[in-house]
Amino acid sequence: MEYGQNEVGTFMHRVNRFIAEVSIRGKIERVHVKNTGRLKELLIEGATVLLEEADHPNRKTKYSLVTVKKGDKWVNIDSQAPNIVVYDALMNKKIKEFSSLDIFRVKKEVYFKKSRFDLFFQGEKTRGFIEIKGVTLENNGVAMFPDAPTVRGTKHIYEMVEAVEEGYIGILFFLIQMDGCRVFSPNKRMDPSFTKALLEAREAGVHILAYDSIVTEKGLTIGKSIGVQIE
């Protein structure tokens, strides 16, 4: 996916979950943060950031903060981007785990009982759900999720197990919004319940996939598959 008109800025501080102050060509501007996660290792004073200019003239904030420079690489923090990227990759046959499935139908945000999963896919002999999680936390080459406790995320895992028990293919897809990570692992220290649920889901037959992303100043695309490590 590609963003529209971009602007480079310098991060100053976060006002709240949704708003940050950024210096753009010497002027302090309040911008929308497209991620409500903590992002403490990314949104630090002085960090170089990329902002997408809003296309709605009446919006309160002119820009949205979508990408942050960490070291020598860009990290995308747009929480809406993973669903778009994975959907496009699935439709363009760029996810190798789906190459053997004759998928002819893909729908977004489909309900299973009381649950709503990000994607539903159907083939001649297969049907299943995909729940997508964007990953922005990295430490020494290990991508981790979540960066804050997530009761909702844990609930999604157990709902996916129910779908598998009823004959659907269940896939938890972690899109790492950067490149260079060697492995994905749940963040047990931050949320042991999520880690426990992920382990139980794997044992129940849920597939767990992790892919990195190629992030540029213009946007991001899906990268390569990386290993998944659950202790």
C-alpha cells in the first residue's frame, strides 16, 4: 500500500493516545497518531517521522503520523495498514502458505457466531478465517506482540480455536511492520495470558504465521515469512 502526500517531521511528544506534537519545518503541529498502542520505544523526542497529509479539509488535524525512523530503518505504525497489506498479498498470491489452496473468494470482516474476523477465505474444498495483528515492537531482532496487555487479542485467539473445532481453517497472521527481524515471539512478560492462549491455539490446530514488511517513505508491502517461537 502507498500513502498520499507525505511530510517529514520531528517527533516532540505525545499528547494522548490519538494526538502528538510534531515539528514540521520549524513549526509545531498537532497530528493524529494512527495507533493507540504505547509505542514507547518508537515515539521518543527527536525521532524522525513521516506524516500523511489528510485529504479532508475540515479535519481537526492536517496530518496523520504513520511511520517512525528507528536507527537506520523505517517502522510503520499505522494500525489500519496490516489488514490492507495482508488482503492485497492474499489476492496477489504473495503468501506462500496459501499457494496450494484454490481460493476463489475473500471477504473482509466476517462474523463467526459473535466474533468478527478480519478475513474469510473460501476455496473448492476449504474455508477459513484470518485474524491479523500488526507488530511494531522489536528487541534485538525479535518481533513481539503485544506491547500492552490485550484482553481483546486473547479473546480473538480463543474464538479462532472455536472456528477450527467446527471445521474451518484458522490462521493468526502477525504482520511485522518493519524488516530485519529474525523471529516472532509473543510478549510473555507484557501479557502472559496472550502467550498462553497462543500456545493453546497452536496445539488446537490454529496456524500461526509471521511476515515482515518492506517499509519505505511511500508506504509498505509484505515481505518474507519469518519463524515463530512460542515458549
